[in-house]
Amino acid sequence: MNIHYWLDIIILLFIAVSAAYVLWIILRFFKRKAKELERLNSDLELIQDISKDITATLELENLFPQIMDAFVKAGNVSKGSIMIMNDETQTLEIKAGIGLSSHARKLVRPKLAEGVAGVVAATCESVLIDDITKEKYLYLDFISASKKPRPKEMLLCLPLIFKGHVLGVVSLDKKVGGGKFSAYDRRILSILANQAAVAIQNARFYENAISDGLTGLYIHKYFHHRLEREMEKARRFNQHLHLVMFDIDHFKNFNDVYGHQVGDAALVHLAKILRNTMRLTDVLARYGGEEFAVILIPDPKMEQTSEVAKGISERLRKNVESAPLVLKNKKLGITISIGIASWFGEKKVDKDELIKRADDALYKAKRDGRNRICVWEEAFLS
């Protein structure tokens, strides 16, 4: 055999090995792409399922925690928050969070273009920071002492945008197990952020439809729907439910003396005091005219007795009495009469009966002298 023969053999072997190597590279490439595609399909299915859940929720108080849970699940995070833009103050306010201290929830109020969240809200562009300790210009620590070192964490901040208008931001600070956010996380979670923005805007449309145009409280029709639902829930979990109804004392005379515009201002003023006094979980409604209603939602952490309901109502009464309506440097005193009816799961007491009892207690408070509280009791029936 001559040298040309062996040279041909070597060339053939080289070609075969090269072809095998190229085939191996191609197989590895397609295998990796198959895994990436499988992961993408899995994540998109997860986001689709999550999106169905959040878009089906129309009440903002329930929606924000649900959206936070969605990002926890999809992003595998243990720390984060949802901040919504307050259009009046142009600041972002935390509506739901995980892994946050109560201190942080109270203090973190970034302005538009302030800090990472503010910049994301202003630019409508997401931001991914590999290490916040190295970020000197964009990241601001709103709660830690300036001398304390920043924790070494990544930060992924995503805008919530609906038709070009920023509603807020989602800020994700820490992955479970200390993992890092990737460009893939940024892309896939941006899809969820878009779905969350649609859900928030839909909930806002719904809230506007069920809210009183003057006071911003729930309307009469929604109050009835919600009371029935809360009674069903209280019965299922064996909880006590309390209904508070009140109105402004001598409101007709108030309108006759000062005019209906001032009367409307008094209703708005009272609604503001009501919101500032009651818990976020309570259902506040304008029942009609100058009459208001509050469903005191049971607190699973404590027994909500009639005395507790009376104490909450007394705080409201005092707050109204001590905060006169001020118009053109003139103080106009306002007082309210309050009726309370408690429900302990009695089958004979339905929604309409509970409202009647609270209304009866209210009118007894007015007959007894006004600016006071009356709790319904069986003696009313005699």
C-alpha cells in the first residue's frame, strides 16, 4: 500500500469524525432549543392559567394580593411588591407585597422618576439590576439607615401599562434559593405584567360602575349584593357579622340653610372621614341620600363581638363630631346617628331583615336625641 492510500483513509476518517462532530453539535443545539421551547411552553401555560384567575377578579382589594401571588409563583420569588400610581400625588403606593416589613409598607412612596420604581413608571421600561450594592445612581434605599450597607440583591422592576398609560410597577427583589434573574425572566414576566395591567384596569372600570359619583363609596345596589355574599361567607366560616347604618343629623335643615352644594360638600367630607376611620377590609356604601352603611368584615385573628362593633362605631361618631366641615373659613359642625345590627348566623335573619334591624336601631338613636349609637336588640320587637 502506498502513501496515497493511507492519506485517503485519513481524509475519510477526518471527514467522518468532522461530520459526526457537526451532527453532535446540531443535536445538542436542537436538544437545547427543545428544552428551551418546552420551558417556554410550560411558562406560557402557567401565565395563561394565572391570567385567567386574575382577570376574573373584579375587586381591587382582592386583585392586588392575587397579582402578587401570581408573580411569586411565576418568578419564583420570596420578596417583592406591587406599587400603584397615585395620580394626584404622582407617587407610587404599595398595594400588596411579600417579604416586606410593615415599616417599608408605610415609608416607601417613590415619586415619579425617583428610584428604580419611579424611573420605570416614568419611562415605561423594565429595569434589571444585577447587584443593587453597585448601583450608585438609580437605586434608592427608602428605609435603611444611610450608614448601613445595602443587602446584596438583584432587582427586577416591571411597568404595569394599559394603552400607553402607566398604572404602577411590579418590583421583584429576591429569588427563592438565591438564584439570579435572567433576560428570559424579564421577557416572560413582562407578559404577566401586561396581563396584570389589563386586570387592574378592568377592575377599575368595574369599581367606577359600582361606586357613587359624589362620595366614591359603593352604591346601594352593590351594597345589597355584597352584604348577601358576606353573610354567606360568615355562615360558612361560623363568623359574626355586623352591619352599621348611619346618617347626618338634621341634614334637611342643613341643606335648607346652606344650600345643596354645601350639603354635597358635607357628604364628601363625611365619606372621607369614614374611609380614614374604617379598616381597608370593611365595605363602605352610600345607602341613599344622607344615609350610609358599613359592613364590618370579620377579622379571622380576633372575635368581632357587638362591643367591638360598637367601639368602632363610637370612634367614627367622635371623628365626625370633632372634624367640622370648613368652607370659606367657616366651621360647620356635623354629627351622625348610628344603628348597629349583629348577625350570628341565624337562619331566620336574611339580608333584608339584617338591614331592617340596623335601620330600626338608627331611628331609635335619632328618637333618643341624635349624635349617639344604638344597638339593635330583641326588645325592639315588643
